[in-house]
Amino acid sequence: MHRPTRYPVAPFEKLAIVLVLGAACAAASSRSAASDLPEGMLVGPWILAPSLTSGFAYDTNVFLASSTSTSSGTISDRVLRVTPGLVAALPFRESLLKLDYSVTRLDYGKTPLERNLSRDAGIDLALNFSTQDRLSLRANRNLGVAETLAFDPGGEVVFRGQGFDLTTYEIEAAREVFGHRGYRVRLSREALSFDPGTTVAFFEFRGIDAEVDYREPLSPRFWAVGDYEGRRYDHFLADEPTGSHEPFRKEDSDVVRVGLQGQLGEREPFLVRVGWGRFRFPGSEGSEYRGIVADASLVIRSGGRTELELGLQRRPWPSFFLNNNYYLVNSANLRLSRRWLQYSTMGIEGWWQEATYGDPVPMNVPQQPGLTRVDRTLRASVYANLMIRERLGVRISVDENHRNSNYLGAGFEGRVYFAGIVLGWI
């Protein structure tokens, strides 16, 4: 089976040129600022926000290997991490064009990588109209290394040093005015491929997902909401250099949800949705999921300096584990941040999930046949930005990544200590 054709840079660059020229022409006829401008320094009609994070880290388990694995086991290493970035925003006619680009270089002391440079580029054009409608066009390309959650939100795959190419194009139309009927229609196309010759316990994919939601006002601050989400993807084996262009599996999913959305206070949004989903995987003999899906989120602010964000989710994600098509995830996340002194910030972030796989280990597999795999994963981060000046300071952080699994070799434990400088608009 053949890997999907890689998306060249050309379409992304053409889209960037079209958006930039279109926004520049509009700006020439109107210099009125958008209502919600990003921070940065003015350079002509543009707002520029450069940034730099650089420092040393110590990683106790670079490849998140299990202590019970039959391989070489855990590897600890020091790493120099340097991330320069730039955000450029062009406001025009109450609308906004935003370009962002960042590069991350990882230099390990003794761990070889196939690629030690990540690049992330994005384009976002938001057109706001007098009717309160908004049209957004977005494109993003991530030539990444370690950021596996970018293409696998469920967290099944772990970093093994592989490089990947994730490209997303998205168009969205919406009207979100409290006290009035609203809607949101989103269509996106996404493609993932790995570097040639990469051995990775995951799959490549390309496909389309769409979402349509309707909002009926219940009060000046609350909506009753209903939405539909559908995904149509092709999955390809990542390590098959020859063969046909046919995928080894497809993903066809449909979700319908109802719920409540609104604001508890100023800049304190919340969302609660519960529904039913059908996740099918034609081409594979594994199980399909039909059942309840749900998600909820809430932001609470206190005193203008403290912000608490909470989230809950229940949904399946595609799997590449033995004969499984999916694993069902129940997850909770927390983010607490607080500004202190004049410019400094500190915070904690936590994410916990339980993943239950759809099918037991086949009886012809020597290791734990008949077992239904269940993983419990905790990711946590504690950080502080100690700012000497408004745009210059020191960042220290500790990141914990821990997974318990009843399947031998799937669990791991790792910790990353980081200290470095931060400069600019981080």
C-alpha cells in the first residue's frame, strides 16, 4: 500500500499570497482598526509581535519508553531548545489578517534524531461584516518532530524521534451575537504524512471534516445549541513504500449533539453538549463505536489576574493498536494561570484521561491474548515566567507525563525540567 502523496509547499504559498494581497488592497482603502487587535508593535499598517524562547531542559525519558519494555529501556538526556517566532497582523475594515511562523530547534546531547528542526506556519483571515456575520479562512502547515498531540489528540502515539508533515485548510462562517439566533458552519481538509523511511506505530491520513451548529437564544447571555459533526478520512500505512494507492482503512463518523452555551460573566464562556455518535471504519474487521459523546468547558476569572479553565470530554479516537479501530476516551483538563507583580505569570496545567480499547488482544498474539487494553494517562505542567521587564524574563517549568496501562510495555513515566529566557510577545 502506498503512502498518500505529500502536499507540496506550493498550494500553501499560493493561499498565503492571495490572502496577503487581498488584505493589503482592502487596507489601502480603509485603515480602520479591528475591534480586537493583538498585542505588538506598529510598523506601518502592520502589528508585529516577535518572540524568542531559548533554554536548556533535562528529559528523564526522551522516547517515553516503558520500564517493562524489552527494548533498550528509558533514555535520559539534556537538550537545548530554541524557538524564535513572529506574528504579523494587518487590521482592515474591522477585519484582520494574521500570519504566524515559528521554528523550534532541538539539540540533544547524545540522542540522535532524524530531524531536529520543527517549523509551524499559519495564515488566518477573519472578515467581519456589518450583518454581524464572520467569514474565516485558515491554513496551517506543521513540519514537526515532537508535537505528536498535533495529529493524535487522544495520545496513543508517543514521540520516537520521527518527523511529520501536518497540513490543514479550513473555512468557517459564523454569527455569534448574544441574544440573537446564531450559527457556525466549518469545513476543513487535513493531511498527515511521515518522513520517508520512518518506522512509526501510527498511520498517515487525509480527509475532510465538517461541523454545522445552530444557536437559539434563551436570554441575553445563553443559547440552546444543536450541532452535527462528520468526518470522512482515508488511513494509509506509514511504512509501505510500494503498492496501490488504496487506503488500508477508512473513517466515517457522524455525531449529533445538543446543549447549552453562554457566558456566566464577562469573558467567562461555558459550553455543555451531550449527544450520540457513530464511528465506522470500513475496510477493517475491528469494532465500530456507537454510543454517547459529550464535552463541556468553562472559564472562570477572578480579580482580573487569575483565570481558571476546565474541560471534560467523552469521545473515541482512531487507533493503530493491533486489531483495534478505536479507543474510547474519557478525559478532564485544567488550566490555572495568575499574573503577579507587574508582568510575571505563573500557572499549572493538567490533563487526565482513561482510554478503553474497542477489541481485546487477538488470541493468536503471544502477549496477553484476550486482554482489553485500558490506559490511564496524566500530563501535568507547572511553570513561571519571571519577567525582568515587560518583554524580557526567565521561564522555568516542570512537565510530567505518566501512563499506567494493563498492557505490558504500553505504560511509561517521564519528566522534563526546563529553564531559559523569554523575549518579546510570548
